[in-house]
Amino acid sequence: MVRLDRTKDEVVEAIAAHGPYDLVVDYLRGAPAAAAFDRMLGLVAEGGIVLDAEAVPLAVVEDAWTRRENGRRIVFVP
């Protein structure tokens, strides 16, 4: 397995060093995904994306866990 969290040159060297190989490209990782994630976090910080979440104390985790609400996420807090 060649890790993709290295520089481009290191990835190329690692692939070449492994000899015959099956190459599986995972488009969910790597530089494009990291850039998209950074952009998304920036939009959240700027208020461009609003996360609809409900803060729920851990003391009532059982009640909250079994509750179903469309589109709303639960965030457990101490």
C-alpha cells in the first residue's frame, strides 16, 4: 500500500519502488479532497454554511440516540 499523504514525488517513488502493482486511485482522498474540505471549513467559519445541530448533554444520550429528526444532527456535550 502506498500512502497518499506524502508529497507527489514521494508517492511516485513509492509506487515505482513496489514493482508490479495494481493501482487503485481513491478520489476521496488526496490534495483535491483536502482543498475542498479546507474550503468547506472556511465557509462554515464565515457563516456561508450553517450546520443545524442540537447540543445534547451526555447525561441524556439514551433519549437523544433513539430520537429521529430529519436533517438535524445531534452533538453530544459534557
